[in-house]
Amino acid sequence: MEVIKRLRLFIMLVTMGILALVFLGIFLGIAIYLHYSEEREAYSQLSNRELQFGDYNNEDSTVSSPPLHAGWDQTVFEEARSFAVLLDNDNNIIAFDYNTTLFDENTVRTVLEYALSSDADNGKNGNMYYMFRPYENNIALVAVDRSIEISITDRVILLVLILILSALAFLAILIWWLSFYVVQPVANAFKKQERFIADASHELKTPLTIMSANASLLESEQEKPNEWVQSIQDQTKRMSDLINEMLELSKLNEKKTNIVNNKFNLSELLNNCVLSFEAVAYESGKKLETNIPANIECYSDEAGIKKIVSVLLDNAIKYSNTNGTIKLSLENQNNKNTITVYNTGCNIDENDKNKIFERFYRGDSSRNRSTGGFGLGLAITKSIADNHKWKLTVDCKKSKYTSFSLTF
């Protein structure tokens, strides 16, 4: 049943939404912690890195480039991936200290230029973390290559993300399966309700038929019309119509109706529907207009479309304002047909417009029994549309207009 499927889907979406937020929090927590730990470890390494530039004041004047010193521990790999540059107070390079196997002077100068332009005591350039530190009467830039650690961190974060997504996918399947058992009591209650309505309706048809026959017989024996007999016949017919609608709705909800698709002239069908309501609209003092292109062919369920259009036209005439206008239009675009039934006047609040497809719903006191309806017509049209996978929508504005659109 469509209601049960929607309930299962609602349970799954709510549960998965909560789980997704929890897993997202876990993922962000892990990612933030790993990045923070990586940054803290990098700056700790920069702070503890030994600075030894040797006797840089006695450099050979014939050397065009600043001297290169080996102040790092050549036996420690972490030290070998760092370098230092000694600067004077004018940011001129006095001496270098780097591993010529892992770095070259251009790389060192590139990081130095970026650090000087950033105007910050520490920072990051790509996979290089850097920090300015005092050294004797000068200042030194210390940098370290953390590409290996960053790559490991990114791999761990990616692995966590994959595990979380896999867990969510598994949980979605599990929750959808478990939701079948969760909603089973509701499904059983719903089936019992539908069965009770169907059985009660069948049981009521026989006494109503007898009452109607007896009232007709009683009326034939009267010399003049009797208002009490007429009232019995009217109420019997009203009850019979209600029972028929309840039976029809019960069959639609259980999908016991057969869908017969065939090719037919949709324009002709709509014109015939309008023709059957012209007299009703005229007697109600309302104007019925059409905008139906000629010879629009359609392959669909002719009976289902006719039923929906008839209910919508009947409602439009009943609930339009005094001397109102009813319009039936047809549009065909991209092999899609859209039938629109519009009427002036609206007694439905915009916030309640989705409720009008519920059984026995009435917008307000103006939608009362004086119209002759039971509040089941739109529920029937919605069930027909859902069974055919058609789209039935409503648009309304209080006291202005009501418009129903059927797209198939």
C-alpha cells in the first residue's frame, strides 16, 4: 500500500538523517584532530630543530653565493627533511643549511620568498611548514617538508570517509528491511480498517435497497406528494452514493481496479466531459469556459482520466464563488499532457491545500452537506492518480482561485 511505503520511507529518511549527522560529526572530529596533530607536530619539529651555521662571518669574498652549512643531524631522516636560512636585519641571506640530496637552492629560496611575503612568524607553503626563529643577533627561517605525514593523514581521512559511507549504505539497507517489521502493526490495522469499510458498505447496500424500494412503493400509494417520503428517498440515495464512493475508494487503495490503457482522442473526451456539466453550471449561474486544442491523441487509461476530470469539474462548480468562472484547459508539451481545472473563489487556506486529498476533508463550514458532497471525491482522484503514476497537484489562494492540474 502506498501509505505504508511512505511511512517506511519516512522512518528510513529520519533515521538515516540522524545517523548521517552523527557520522558527520565523528568524521569532522577525526579530520580536525588529525590536521591539528599534524600541524602541532610540524611546529614542534621546527622549534626543536638545531641551528648551526658555523663561522659564517669568515666567508670567502670570492664566493658569490652564501655559504652552505650542515647544521642538521645527518643520521636522522626527520632532520634531513628540514632546512634553515640565516638572514640579517634587512632580510638578506647570510647562510644556508639544507640537505642537497632532498632540496636545491631554488626550492629553499621559493619557500623563503613566500614566508617573507606572508608577513607572519609561521605558516605553510604547500607541504612545507616554516617558522622564523632568532639566531644570535640575526633571524633564521626554519622549514620542514611534511609531505609524507600529510599524505598519510589524507589517506587515513579518506579511509574513514569510505568506511562511514559504507556503514551508512549498509545501515540504509538494514533500516529499510527492519522498517517492514516496524510498520507491520500499522499495515495490519490499515488493512482491517479497509476490510471493515468494504464489508460494512456491502452489508448496508441491501437494507438501503429495501428502504428505497419501500419508499418508492409508499410514494406510489400516496394521492399527492409527501415530503416525508421524499426526504426518505433523498437520504437513502445520499447514503447509497456515499457507500458506493467508499467502496470505490477501498478498491483503489487495495489496487483492485484494472488499468486499461488504449489510444483515444483526449480532446474529444474532455469536450464530452464539459458538455455533461454545461447544464449544471448554467443552472448554478456560473460560466464554464474551455481551452482544448483539437485532435490531441493520447495512450492512457480513458476511464481514469474521465473520472478525475468529472470530479474536478463537479467540485469546481460546487465550490466556486457566486457567478464564478470555471475553466478547463489542456496543454501538450514534450509528449506530456496537462489538464487544468480552474475556478474562481477558494475556501481553502494555502497551508491546508495538501489536506484536501484526505478522506472527508472539508476546508471550512462553507464546504458542507449543502453542496451534496462527502469529501471523498478528491481522495478518489488522488488514489486514481497515484495508481497510474500520474501527477495531481493543487494551487489555491484564499478567496481568489483554485486550480487542479493533472499531468500524465
